[in-house]
Amino acid sequence: MDSKTPSGGPSASADPAIPRTVLSVSQLTLKIKQLVEAAFEFIWITGEISNFKIPASGHAYFTLKDAEAQIAAVMFRGVRRTLRFEPRDGLGVVGLGRISVYPPRGTYQIILEYLEPAGAGALQQAFEALKAKLAAEGLFDVVRKRPLPLLPRKIAVVTSATGAVFHDICHVALRRFPSLAIQLVPTAVQGAAAVEAIVRAIALANRDASAELIIVARGGGSLEDLQAFNSEPVARAIAASSLPVVSAVGHETDYTIADFVADLRAPTPSAAAEIVVPMKSELIGRIHHLVDRLHGRLRARMNLYRARIGEMAARLNVTRRRIDETRLRLDDMAARMVRSLQQRFAYQRQRIRWIEARLLAAHPRQRMARMRERLAAQTDHLVLAHRLFVARRRQGLDPLVARLTALNPLAVLGRGYSITRRLADHCVVSDAGSVAAGTDVEILLARGRLKARVTGKRD
């Protein structure tokens, strides 16, 4: 009698189609882990944070959920420290992670390697698109970057009037150079009206004839907080500025479009003040050092010139004596040259008379006759030698021509044979097994070539 399950149907052991493979819980969980982790190695996920907790280990444990489902999420301590925002319950986020199964509890979770607030991805894409556009127009080129004045008399600072940025810049700049003039050009640096306000402030700073430099600054913040400085109008306003512009937006790790367009990027507003304003005491010390060096160089040059003048005066007396000696030597050499020329002319006259005598003894007509006889004899000898050489070469060439004609493949083709080779590598096909169906081949005939495709073969 067949056994029955509690539902009344036949049991699995009674069905011969189902193999009886018994898995332990660990084995089953391991198989599920391998399947899930292989199928979802890295995925992007979006949802809302809830139950956010950070235990003593420093890892973050929370739940990502939407209206219909939820999943446990883990972010290890090293990854969490790289976040540029603080996760909290109720915050919508977008993350990149991998699915993992935790065998002791038989649950699955996502281990996040990257996390950003929802909407930050769109801002980042807009940032990259605008950056590529302005770079293509040449707004980031080094050749258009203007040098900063060594010691500006007045600096215009475009920033918020209520923040600490202007105070920090003034504190650093006036500590370095107390008599420096600093003008605040107030503007909104965050919000919907910030873009237009920053553009107006840059234009106002350019209309101030006494300013020599503009610092565009604000404190750090998220990508949304810095959005005004990633806008195209602000970038073009900086590029169109007649004054050099230093961008000091955010923290050292923050980069904005304004940083790329500006003539110089400072990591922080305080650093911008240090870069733009030299230390007065250092300048004074450098000036004193240069003055001392100049005085020392002048004294050394004066002493050198005095020594040279004395040396030249002494050499001048020696030069007069040398001139007198040279005049005497010149007269002596002139007399010797006259005698040498006279001797040379006499020798040349004697040599000319000797050559004339030889020319008369060897008349050209006689030499030409002898040369014609030698030329005729050598011509006859050369013609005879050439005929013998050609005859011997022909005797050796005829057997080679006959052998070459016998071995010429084209002669074989003339008797109705052909040569087949693959078009791809021009290798000759001598075995049907070396060619697959569909291969393009070339057939060489005695006259011309044929191109064909193999549709079938027989070994």
C-alpha cells in the first residue's frame, strides 16, 4: 500500500522521478549563497534609510526600504568614513553594493561600497556634462590663466556677508599684510537666487577700478550646497572677468566648475588669503637682503674695475714697446718678402722654358696618332672577348631555361590544371580537410583567377 502525505497526495519518496538527494541546512544555504552572490555581484539600489545604527565596531547597519519591500544593508567602517554626508533615518539614498547571504541566520543583505543622497547622481552628471562643455570651449586652458599680482593693493572678496568666510580671509590677510585693503562684495552663496547674485557681485567687483584681484569664496558643504558654483552663468562670469579670479569654494576635497575656470584654485578660503597676500615681514626681509646683495655686488664691481684699469694702464706701456718692435720686424719682413718674390719669379721663368722644350719634343699630332692605333687594337680585342663571353653564357643558359620551363607551374595550368588557395591567408589548399564550408577561396587558372566559396566537400 502506497504511503500518503498529510495532504493526501503521494510522498516525494514514492515518486521515482525525484532523486533522493538529502541536503543539510548548511549545504542548502551555501548553494543559495553561491547562486545569489554570483547573480548580483554589483548592483545599484535606491531606497529610504531606516533603523540606522552604528555599533562599537564602527560599521553601519540599517534597512533600505520603499513602499512595498525592504532589505538589510551594511556599510563597513572604512567605506563609511569616505562619505561626504551623514546618513540618517528617512533620508533617500542611491548606493552601489553586492548581495551577500549570511549563513548563520539564513538571511540576505546588501553590502554597500558607495552611497550618495538621492538626486546627487543627477547633480554629478550635470557637473560632468558642463565641465566637458566648458573644457571643449577652452575655458579651462592653462594659456588663458592670468598671473596674480605680487602685492595687490586691494582685494575684492565675493562671498556671504553673514558667514565666517570673509572673517577668516580678513584675519589671515591682515595678519600677513596689515595695510592691505579688503572689500566685501556681499552675495548669496546658496539657494535659488545665488547664481544670479554671484554673477552680479563679480561684475560689481570688476567695476571697482581700485581692486586688483577677486576672491570668490564660500565654506564647505554638500554637492547641493555648492551647486551655485557649478552653474554655467557663474563659470562664464569668472571667465569674462577683467580681473584675475581666485576660487576658494568648499573644503580641500571639494572641486567645482568655478575652480577650473578661475585663474587659480585655493583649497580653502584661508589658504586663498595665504596664497594671494605675501607676508609683509618676509617681503621687507627679502628687500633688505636684495639691497645688501646689490651693495655688495656694486662694491665688488667697483673694485674689479679699479684693478682692471690699473692693469690696463700697465699693459698700455708694454703695448707701446711691442708696437715699436713690431714696426722693425715689419720692415725686415717686407724686405725678405721682396727677395723671396724675385727668387720665385726667376724659378718660374726657368720652369716655363723647360716645359716649352718638352712640349716641342712631344708634339700632340704624333701622340694622337699613336693613341688612335692603340685604341683600334683594344677595340678589336674587346669586341672579340665580348662575343666569346656571350657565346659561353648562352651555352650555360639554355639547359637552365629548359629546366625552368619544365618546372613552371603556369605550364601545368595550361594543360587544364588549377591551383586553389584560401583568400584569407593565401595558403595553397592541398587537403579538403583544411577548408571549412563557407570559406572563400581563389582559383588560379592559366589565364585569370576565379573567386569561389566552398559549399561542401568530400575527403
